[in-house]
Amino acid sequence: MRGDPRMEHERPEAVIEEHRIVVPRTARYYTLGPTHGFPREVWIVCHGFGQLAARFIQSFVPLDDGTRLIVAPEALSRYYLDSIAQRRAQEAPRVGATWMTKEFRDAEIADYIGYLDLVATEIRHHLTGASPRFVVLGFSQGTATVARWLGASDFRADELILWGGQIPPELEASAWAGKLHGAEITLVAGNEDNYITPKVLAAEAEKLSEAGVPHHVVRFEGGHAIDAATLTTLAERFAAP
């Protein structure tokens, strides 16, 4: 006897598997100031969500006094900021970049940590013999980026500025700070920042205080942006003997 004809047409359950492969990528970064010789300071600055490094680095022109090198890496994933309909009406569609999303999260974090290590290594290669102070600044989404990077890297920063953003929730403050090789931490946000409100900034500071992590808190009159006057004040503080 033949079996139930319906059974003969049933397909086996589909097996879908995830596979991972490491591929070469072409990344870009921008510099402002002397890339060779003996700069007094090197600032590595990471932009926020939806920004591009070429525009972001313009916020640091006030620091360009011939003794500082500013380095702005650009996130690896770029995308159009506007809808298709909006882009059709634009001569030059707007593009932004993001350091990561929740999709493929662990791999994207590992990728940008490795990428920032490579940028730091290349920059230092051209400064052979020089011993500049290194300042790392992350803005908005870039705060989580630099926090994860320095917490996982052998790279040593003298100063870490987290501007308009938060320490990633998966990083336990005390353990994370212990991996920063003594970098001095400064939290910065504008009083009118819609993302990092005074309440959020205070909570971040309290989290560090409860963990016994030394830090500074700087607030300014302004919103979610790099404030030139505050930036200059911070740079002068670092330069003070």
C-alpha cells in the first residue's frame, strides 16, 4: 500500500545557519594639525550617530594652534540620512555614519575596536621619538565607542572626554575604569541637551562616584553639540602644568 500522498509532498524543515567571515575594509580618518614631528598633544575624536568625520573635525579648529594633532576616524557604516523622495530633490544627498546598531552587535564592536587600534598605531608611527599627551574624546554615540575601545585596548590615553553621551550599560564602572591605564575622565554635556539632560549627566557621575572612580563633570549653556568655548577651556586645563 502506498502511504498518505500528502506526506510525499512535505518538505524537510529549512535549516538556516549564520556564518561569519572577516573581510578587508577601507576606512578613512581626517586630521587637523601636524601629522609628523613632535606635536604636544594628540586628540583622537569620535563623532556621533549620523555624522561624518570631515564635518565633525571642523568643531576642533579652535584647538589648531600648531602644537596639537586632531584625528577624527569615521565610523565604518554609512547611510543616507533622508528618504528616497527627499534625496530625489537634493543635488547632494546627505550621508551620515554610525558606529554600530543592535544588529550583529558583538561583531561591529569588535570591528571598531580593532579599527581604532589601527588608527592609533598609524598615527603614532609617524610620531616616532615624540611622546605627546593623548586625549580621547567621544561625542554622543562616540562616547560609548571610545569607552568600549579604551576598556578593551592596550592603547593608553591621558585624558578621556565623554561628551553628550553615556558609558555603555554593560561596562561595570569600577572594572572598566581599572582598564583605562589611569586616564583622567571628564563628563561633558550642555544644560539644554535633549539626550543627556542634567538628570542623566548627574546619574552618570553618581555611578562613577559610587564605584570610586575619579572624574570631572563639566556643564555648559547649550545643547547637543561641541561647544567651542568649553572645548578650549578643557584643552587649556589639560595643558596647564
